[in-house]
Amino acid sequence: MDALSIIEKKRDGEILTQDEIEFFFWEYTAERIPEYQAAALCMAIYFQGMNVEETRSLTLAMAASGDQMDLHNCVPPGTVIVDKHSSGGVGDKTTLVAGPIAAALGLPVAKMTGRGLSYSGGTIDKMESITGWSSELSEIQFQKQLRKIGIVLAGQTRTLAPADGKLYALRDVIGAVPSLPLIAASIMSKKIAAGADAIVLDVKAGSGTFMNEVGEAKVLANLMVDIGKRVGRGMSALISNMEQPLGRAIGNALEIKEAVESLRGNGSPDLMELVYAVVAEMFWQSEQGKPTISHESFLAEIDLQEGFEPPTPEVRACIDEAISSGMALEKFKQLVEAQGGNVKEIDRLERLPLAPVIQPFAANSAGWVAAINAREFGMTCVELGGGRKAKNDKIDHRVGILLKVKVGDKVETGQPLLELHASDSQSAVQALVRLSKAIIISGSAVEPLPVIHGRYR
Ligand code: URA
């Protein structure tokens, strides 16, 4: 077996065997296959796709490219460890709000998380706005922290799904992110390796994510739920809207501020609707107990259920209480402190990085907000320095955009639509030119966008 013939086979639209997939990705992880050949295979997969069996084999090969964690000695016997992951979006700080709420309510949250990918932000980049905070934890540190405070946010390590670590960074700079099999394998390999019993996925659809259409997001959700169930994980996938940025802030430090404000009870309605749904799903998974795994269940037909009910009044009341009592915010502060961050910056948000140039942008006509192009907002944030264009680019945590309106809002001429945070006036001017075309005001009334399109379990 050799790398070139595997690349050629996929280039020509043939189906790869499990052995070929394992060979290629394990040799790549061991650095015996160079980056340019991995880039070529990713591009071939991007154009030719993979069938369900190939995607499953790729996921399991990537999960097995390093260690698999067993977290059960970190929690009381019988406790279900629940993980949460988003398929990527603009302004998506859901993890930073839902994670501490869930942990405050006694659900252990053990999460392996990522950096920004293209125009989509990453939890690690956001958390690194806090002085000293680090995502680099050894397996022992990860387990100790989970035992002690019930929440961990760790980055990809050299030992956990390292194939995804390498591939994720490569795909970002070769234009091979929006591929259904590559996204499914990337997300599910790290979730499987990180050892949670149940996984709640937030699969986004719209201009600010890699799946533009709700239909595509549903296919991705189905695929990931199927893969997870086959390897004995409890699986839920919410399909959520990413046509406009989520919440109000886009940009690393700005999103930390918004997450903290949300934990103080001042969250924006769209963000909080998603947060409540994610936490409710985590609760539901934890109530189901640990799923079982057998050779038969790996091969069996998987039963998928579609539907969505908003959280029950009991679950809502628990979440409300976690926020109003300050317990969820306290959990976030514990998470910051445990990973070396300066907690004083959370108590005094003005101490977080702040851009030197702040410019408002106002509506030049009255009407209703008809569209806020999430991708353009994400790309503008990257242009301002808040994301990466090359693998080793440094992030400017200060920059970003604060939205003052959402789709469906009525606006008057001169009313502020957004506030731009930039490192200098020149980049601010360029960003405002771009953003002025990304918000559309209509003369007739527009309905607000739905937050959640559906759910698979
Ligand atoms: N999130 C991931 O972890 N991987 C992807 O490929 C996309 C989003």
C-alpha cells in the first residue's frame, strides 16, 4: 500500500477500504506521509466525497490515531459524562455559557475543543483572551480538573486524536473545510477519543457555517449521530440557525464579555434559546444512563428520531436558578482559574483586551433588518486580525464587532446597527465598507429568524 495510489483512487472517485484509510491517516500522523500528500487526499475527498462506510472508517481511524481517555474514575459511579460540540459558526459562544450552567447543575462537562477555523471562531482562541488561560492540559491534569470542579476545556493534544489536530490545521489553509465527511470525522474522532458517554452536537446551517442549507446540516447530523451510536455513545444533534451571527458579539474578547454577561443573566434571546436547548439535551442524555456497546450494535441498523420540543418548565427552572444564584458564573470562574487564567478579568470585564479604535455604524435608512450575512461578519473579523489566514498567524483578541440589531428588528435612520472594534483606523474603514453591504434593511416588515430547526437522537 502507498500514499500515492490511495490519493489517485479517491481522485478517480473510487471507494477506499478501511485498511487504506487507516494506513494513510496513521502514517500521516506518524509524519511518514508529508503534508502535501495529505492536502491532496483532503482535496480529493472534498470533490469526490465519501460514502457512509468510508466516513465511519475515517472517523474511527482518526479516533484511534492516539490515546482514548477513560474518565470514569473522575466522576461518581454511574454518572454519564456529557460532551458538547458545535459544527462551527460566527459569534458562537454557546459552549462558554452552556458548559458552566451544566457543570453548575452537576453534569460533568469534559470537552476537547478547537481553535477558529476559517471565518468560524474557536473556543480556545476566545478563552485565550483571558491572561494566562491555557488549553494545554496533560491527560492527568484533565482528569484531576474534571474530578475537582466538574468542567474542563482542553485543546487537542499530541496524544488525543492527533490525526485530527494535524488535519484540522491543514484543511483550514487549503480550502478543504466544508466537506461533509471531513467535518463529521473531525468532530466525531475527537469526541470519541475524549471519552464522554454522551455527545450533544450543535449542527449549524446558514451563511455563517460550513453547511449552507438546512438539508445539508441534517445529513451531517444524521451521519454523526449514526457514527456515535454505533460506538456506544448517547447522541443528540440540534440543527440550529447560522444565517446571522449568534448573540451580539463577534471576536474573541468581545465574545468572552458576552458569555460572562449571559451568565450574569443578561444574555441575548437567540443565544439563550440555544443555550437552554443544549443544556436540556445534556440533561436528557444524562438521564438515559450509559449506552451499551456490542459488536452487534456496531453493525445493526441505527434508529434515528427526528423532532424537537423546547425545554420543559422543570429544566428551564433549574437553568434559571443556576444563572440567578450566580452558580453558573462561579463555575466559569473556577474554569478560568483552574486553567491558569486571571479571574479578576472576569470580575472586571473592562480589564479584558480592548481595541484602540471603536467606531459605531448607523442605519442610513429606516425599515426592518432583513439580513445580517454571518459569513461576511466572520470574514471581516478575520481581516481585522481576530482569526487566522495562515496556520501560524497570531490572533488579535481585541478586535471584532458588536451587533446592536438582529434580523426582524425595526430601525430608524441614524440608529446604531453595530460597533466596530479595530486595531487601527485604516482596518476599521475597510471593515465598515464590507459590513455596510452585509446588513440589508428592507422597507417592509421582516420576520425574526428561528433559532432551532430540529433535532436528531
Ligand atoms: N469543527 C470541528 O471540530 N471540525 C470541523 O471540521 C469543523 C468544525
